[in-house]
Amino acid sequence: MPVTDVAIDKIKDMIISGELAPGDRLPKEAELAQRLGLSRSSLREAVKALCLIRVLDVRQGDGTYVTSLEPNLLLDAMTFVVDFHRDDTVLDFLAVRRILEPAATALAALHMSDDDITELGQLLGELEDSPTVEALVANDLQFHRKIADGSGNPVLCSLLDSLSGPTARARIWRGLTQEGAVAKTREQHSAIYEAIAAREPELARSWATVHVAGVEQWLRNALGTADDPTADAEPAAEAS
Amino acid sequence: MPVTDVAIDKIKDMIISGELAPGDRLPKEAELAQRLGLSRSSLREAVKALCLIRVLDVRQGDGTYVTSLEPNLLLDAMTFVVDFHRDDTVLDFLAVRRILEPAATALAALHMSDDDITELGQLLGELEDSPTVEALVANDLQFHRKIADGSGNPVLCSLLDSLSGPTARARIWRGLTQEGAVAKTREQHSAIYEAIAAREPELARSWATVHVAGVEQWLRNALGTADDPTADAEPAAEAS
DNA sequence: AACACCGAAACATCCGAGGTCTGTTGCAGG
DNA sequence: CCTGCAACAGACCTCGGATGTTTCGGTGTT
């Protein structure tokens, strides 16, 4: 195994064992390199890798620190991974979201504070009557994020956040190609909000299911026609 | 932004744009470094980082390649992330698993091939009458992995795989401290298998819920977090 | 007490020189 | 003609040092 990989494991172990706690500063490069028995170059590769997944945080001119290691931070790195998946596997991600979102919504109906619910309602009102597709999607992301956050489970929240990336793209296409989608989205958001405000977890769950399933159904059709050489519908545009 | 981070983004873009397809070989270090306008050292840091999340695969003496980018590979990197979370957040991960596992089991009841179901049954039989805790946990992991795989959704499968890490540890503790757990686990596994074999998704879902909830309940008590009044909330049933 | 300056510390980046591993090529033998 | 072995070249691995940049904290001035 390359020394760099060994270094990654060593640092990982130092953190897991508690030798390095969240927020702690690592020894300086030269020192740590000597301690782990490798060169600074190799150590830097290890640090950079751990940095990408948000385990370490290097500040030039200061030092290298262990992040808070909170689930949201670490799972945030998954967004990076999800970015690599385009058209073909988006449906699989959406299917997972279709499982998690209703559950999160139901939890939110039970756990959200009254203040949070008020803020959730305000989000719905902030949208203009004829919003741009971008504004709609941004508002949609905020709406679902607040609900996910309201579930009280940071892991669930972060996971949904990561999965929302591809969904957001899908929504943009949908907004561009399906006229009734905007009105329908607003209707469903209102219904979800009402259910949460009424503390009706099962109702909230159902509306969330309907909501995500709608996107999924549309996307399935869109991709199905795109893959079909005999289809006349225009295929989904490539990422620019 | 550091040069290395720019390089990471550049390489990422090269892949997403299609310039580098899965399986392709990257230009050699020196060449790519010049092309991206940085030194080999910095480039290597970028490559190492992308390597950690399984986007690139370097083979000494050969070259650097883009991986297949399949969801299972990329989400596999999440296992690394999950490893950083111990006692305190395990419950949150388990709660997510409690949402996904029943759904996956229900899907498996619908989608698994007869051959796969046969193999699943064989897994149950392979276990000795008085297995060691380690053997039991290993068998358990295989069992659930096969079901997750049977859901037909690679994203769901990989996600569950990652979440099973902490759960496995929990099971080991449980096996060591709770005597009846072994027998109960085998009973529930059999029930899940029977439900899948009978193509009864809702029955399979329910047994899976019971199964995971059992672990969750025990762990909650073991960690002494009986302060959460919502532990028993959120019925998982859902029409269709 | 508040602010500006300065130096030390630490990371960022680069470079070039060996070392090691892998795939390929060419030759000899069956 | 096909097979097996050995040498070669290409590519990554690791190293150590030199130089640039940024940040922090102490010092001196106002």
C-alpha cells in the first residue's frame, strides 16, 4: 500500500481513537511527516484527500485542523460524489429520495417547532406570482431543506440535501418543458405545509410521496423518450 | 482558491463534460500538470483526493484511470465518512437505515429473481447452530446486502451498505450483552426471507421494520438515551 | 485604549532526482 | 506458429529542499 494511503489511515485512526478531537490542530507538516515516517509531499497528499471529504480543514498561514466532524459536514462531501452522476442514474437517486422525503416530512410534522413552521409558511409566501424557473427551484430547495432539518435527524437532512442536487436539475428541465408543473408544485407545497402545521404526519407523508413521485414520473417519461431513438421529443440537454 | 482545488474541479469537469469517460486513462502526470498549469506535486494532491472518493484509480507503472463511476463505487467512499461517527450519532444513522431497509426489502420482494431468492435462503442455512458473534454479524451483513441488491436500485444498495457499518458494530455489542438476540435475529431473518419468497412486499417491509427497530431500540437503551420521547413515534406503514 | 506595523510560523507551490512497478517488445525454444 | 522468458521503456512513487503567501500575535506609536 502506498505510504500516502497509510498516512490517511493513520490520521483517520488518530481522530477515531480520540487522539485528535474535533477542532484540534494537527502538528505542523514537517513534524507530522517525520512522526508518520514519510515526506511532506506525501503527507500533503493525504491531508488534501481528507480535506476533500471535509475531515480536515487547512488554513494557510495558521495550521491544519480537524473539522467538527458533524454529519452534515461529512455527508456534504457526498454532494461532490453525486455530481458525477448524470442522466442515467438520476432515477436511482430520485427513488431513494422518494423513500426518504416522505419519512422526513412525517417526522417534521411531529418535531418541528411552531416557529419553524411559521418560517416554513413564510417561504411559500415569498415566491412571486410568476416566478422564474430558477427562483422556483431555489425556493423549492429551501422549502424541502427546512422540512428535512425539521425532522430532527441531521444525517437524514444532509442525505436529502445531497440527493436534491440531481433533483434540482430535473426540476429545471421540468419547468422548462412542462407548463403546469409550476402551479402543481405550489399546490403540493402548500398541502405539505398545511399537513405539517396541522401536525398530521401521515397526511404530510402522503403529500410528500405524491410530490416526489410526480417529479419521478415525469423524469422517467422524459428519459424514456430520450433513450428511445424513435421518440420525437427532444432529449435532455447535456450539462453545459 | 488553492491551485490544487482548482485542479480537482478541472478534472471533475473533464469527467462530467464527457472529455474523460469512465475507464479512460488520464494524460501522464507531467503532461496533465502542464496542461492544467501547475506542478506535478500539486496535481498529485488533486489526484490523490479524487482517488479517495473512488473517482480515479491510479495503477503504478501503468497510468491513472477514471473509474467506472458506478454508484456503488462512489457511495462506497461514504463508508469512510461514516467511520468517523461513533456512539453519539450512530442512532441518527440507524434511524435512516430504519427508513431505507424496509423499503428496500419490499422492493426486493417484488424484484428479486427466483435464483437470488434461493441463494438468500441458502445464506440462512449456512449459519451454524451456535455461531460466533462475528460469524453471525458477517452472515447478517451478507443477508441484508443481498436483499438491498435485490431492490434493483444500486444507489439504495450502496447507501444501505454504508449505513450497515455502524449497525454491525452495534450488533456485535448487542450479541455480547443480550443473550436472546441471536435467536431473535435468526427468527426475523427467516421471516423476512419467507415474506420475500412469498412475494409479499408489505409483509417483508413489516418484518424488516421490526428487525431494524429491534436493534435501534436496544441501542437506544444501551446508550442510555431514554430521554427521547419520540423513540416509538412514526409508524412506517404506507399504502402501496 | 485603539490602531498600524513587523516578524515569526505555517501552509502553498514548485522543482528535480532517484526508486519501483507494470506492460510491452523481442528473442529463443518447442 | 505458438509459447515463455528477459530486457526495456513508460508511468507512477517518494523524497527533500527552496521560495512565495497568508495568518497570527506582539510591539510600538498615537
